[in-house]
Amino acid sequence: LLKRQTEEGYFKQSDPEAPRAFDYQAIYPFCYLYKTKFKGNIYFKDERLLKSILKLGDYFSKNTNSNGLIYYYSFGNSGFTIDQRLLVFWLDAYELMKNDLDKKDKENWVATMKRSLVYLEKKIESYLPQEVFNSYSFNTSPNHASLYACALYNGGVVFKNNYWKSLAENFMDRFVAFQSADGYWPEGHGPVGQYCSTTLAGVARMNRLYKKEKYNSALFKAFQYFYKISYPDFSFVELTDKRNLY
């Protein structure tokens, strides 16, 4: 990854048309390796890693617009989107690095993340008037909505914003109630495997940040579902769900 990073900050792909997004989540493991001393970690306090981390932060800041949406490029398609996965990783990275950033970098990181969190605040506020959640009610997939709440709650913890925490909690309480009796969160056409594991990650992180029996119960039901739809090596069976195509 270090060899693939450009001066601008993004990572070169083997296919130049490939999505320019997912690699950015490396900011958290980069920060973890830079800040954490353990046997075999050759990147502890490595200046190359620090330089890479700062370039990533600059890239995010420059490519996130005033609404908190980050620029993306993928196989000829481009535009601005909320990247809740990156936001979760970046918030965790900031918690590790905030005392190592100079004033300018810290201000850029914080201002950019807060713009994205305000976007998620408005997004989740728009869901709450719905009487019933279902796989179509979020105008996106449940796995995205789960991480919206997770990211907003995490942001509330990091930036001491009680409204964000309360809003995310309110949403997640209703979100886990929307779980099917079999333990999955339907994605449009019914049960899924891989995407349900992403949904699970958001619920699990919320349960880690603010432990609740209803979250723990939802996690247990989801793991039981995974057990039922998995081969002995724990790879998922081929569900014909029009979402994960085999």
C-alpha cells in the first residue's frame, strides 16, 4: 500500500478504472501500527507511515465537499457520496493520532469528519418518522443504514456530542427490532449472507460502544442464522437472493 500511494494521497489500482475508495480504510491500521509497540511491528513510529497517514487525511479533507460527501471514482462513474465505512475507520484513527497531529492537520480532520457526521445526522433524522422500517425504507441497503448509526454514535463519543449519540441509539433500537425472526436483515429480496455480516458489524460496534441486551440478542440471532446458512468451513451457501449473485 505504501508503494502504491500517490503524492496526492490516493492509492493506485492495478486497474486504473477500479474503485477509488476501499483502500482508504487503511488509515486505521496504519495509525494502529504507527502508534502501537509490539514484537515484530517494524512500523512503530515509522516516519514513512506517518507521512502516508497525513497524506490520506489531506486527501480526505480536500475531496470532501461542504455537505460532508467524499468524491469517488469507479469504472467511469464518479460523484460524491457519504462513505460511512471510511468514516468509522477515520474516527478510530483520529482517536489514536489526535495528540500527534499539528494544529492545521487536526483542524482539517475534525472539520471534515464533522461535516460528514452532520450529513448522517440529517439522514438518520429522516428515517425516524417512518412507522415501520423495512428493506426499502432507507433508500439504501440495511447494511449501509446500520453503519450510518454506528458511525454517528462513534462520532458522538469522539466529539462529545450527546445528540448524535441519542439519535444513533434511537435509530439502532428500532433497527434491531426490524431483524427477521430467522436472524437476518432482508436486503430487498430477502435473506442475504455477506451483506448481513456488514449489517452485523454496525450492530456489534454499537453494542461495544453502548452495551444493550437487545443488541446482544440481535447479534446472537444473527450468528445462529450464519451458522444455519454456512458450509462446514463457514463460507456462505449460494443464496439466490438477487443481491449476492453466484
